[in-house]
Amino acid sequence: MTKLEQVLSGWNFRKIAAGCLIALLIAAIGASAAAAIVFRDRISFAWQYSRASETAEKDDRSDLQNEIDRLASSSPDVADILILDSGNHVVYSAKKSQFGNGILTLAKGGEGNSYLVCDRFADVVFKYVRSRDFMFASVFNQDFGSIREEYENGSFYESGFSGKTIYLLSYIGEKSGGMKIYVISSPTSVPGGTLTLKICACIAMLFFMIFWVLLALWTYQDAAKAKLCPLCWGIIVLLTNIVGVIVYQIYKRGSAVCPACGASQNRMNRYCFNCGEKLAESCPQCGGPISKKDRFCPRCGKQIKS
Ligand SMILES: [Zn+2]
Ligand SMILES: [Zn+2]
């Protein structure tokens, strides 16, 4: 018995797995609670955004203005939320910003025409973001930093486009009559948000690694019990994880297991090679192996009395 086998023989993997699962559950609850606290404003903003989208589909203007006001005040990142008619006239502005009156006609412009510009606001470009991406981006703000960076890199050599303020622009529903709702924002990072996400990722990674190593150790212990090569199977599972476990189980299924010592062996064995335990009955006539279900010897055809 190797030293590792000695150590592992004392381990109860069922208890260890149960302990890990409870620890994982506690860590998951703790991490989600921490994330919910850190991102609470963003989550409520995303929720408010989806409510405003739903209201936009109905035809009640005063309800829509209330929802839009609520959405605008739920995050300081919102520069303005505008309702435009079919002629691009701003008919409602939640924050009465610079974009809040007159006509707002957007055209493609900027680096590679992948931004939107308006003649009236020479120092501003908008990056259009689809509603679903926008909600996700406003919770985590992962995209905005890279959008800004992309714009700055792209517009660096292009005269007339550098040094402008870039806003995200998303588009809520389209009401009958060509009405449009623009949400214009300039997302900032959540304080401590990146750190919280990194810690959550580290915890998840840690549990994943524990699970990975435990699976290899369990296979090592099991293979040692079955008198198979524990080091070979342990390494296979360490390298391939669950795939190795499945292959190991299939391999074990194909062989007989001694009920006394647990050694895995050839199905044709009548006595255990490890402890000498009788594994199969033998035919009284030819001595061939027979199983409990056999009514006749499969080798010589002798009838077997139960
Ligand atoms: Zn045995
Ligand atoms: Zn026989």
C-alpha cells in the first residue's frame, strides 16, 4: 500500500462531498448577496428599464412619462431620456438636457460609420446599443470602457472626430405613429463592482478546483480498492475529469467485483485472485462457471438443480 493509499483509505468521500456542497452553498449565497448589494442600483435600473419598455408598448402617454421619469432618476448615468415623434421632434425630455428640445435627427458618422451623430451637437457621438445588451451593460458596465477605448483608438487619426463626448444610446420599443424613445447615458463603473465580480469568480474557481482534485482522489481510492492501477486512473481523472470518471466506470462495469475484498477482475474468475473468495458456482459435471440464473450449464448442458 502506498502512502497516498494509506491516507486516502481513511477518507470518507461521501462526507467530504456533502461538506463541500454545504460550503459551496453558503459561499454562493454569500457571493450573490454581496453582488446584489454592490449592484443594487444597477439591478433596479435594469428592472425599471424593462418596465419602461413594457409601458412603451401600451398606448398610455402619461403612464409612459411616469415610467421614463422613474427610469431617468434611478441612475445618475442617464444623461436624458427622450420621446420623439415621427418627425424626430423631441416631445418629452426627462432630464431637460441639451438634447431635450428641437429636432434630433441622427445620422451615421464617426470612425467606420459605426456611430451616430447629430448636426446640432458637433461635440457628441452616440454609440447605439441594443436594449438587451444595454440592460446587461448598465448592470456591469463592462462594455462602455471598451467602447470608449475603441472610439478613441479609431478616431485618433481622423480629424474632426477626436475629443468628442461619447454616449450610449438605446432605443425603447416603437409605438404606433412612429414614436421613438431614446435612452442616452454615459455609464460609470460601479464602485467595488469589478472587485466583487473578481472575488465571486475566484470563489467559483476555487470550488471547481476542489471538485476536480477530489474527483481524482476518489478515483484513486476506488481504483486502489478494486486492485486496479490507482495511479493510472488517478492521473487519467486528474487530466480529463468527468470524462475519465465515465471511462473508469465503464471499465469497472465490464469486470466482476469480489464481494469480500472489492477487487475488480475477469468475469470468468471463479475465485477472487486477491482474497480467494468464491465468485461463481461451478458445474458439478464439467466444473465450468455457472451463474445463479442458469438452469443448464452453458458449457456442457447439464441440468442444474437450484
Ligand atoms: Zn476478493
Ligand atoms: Zn457443465
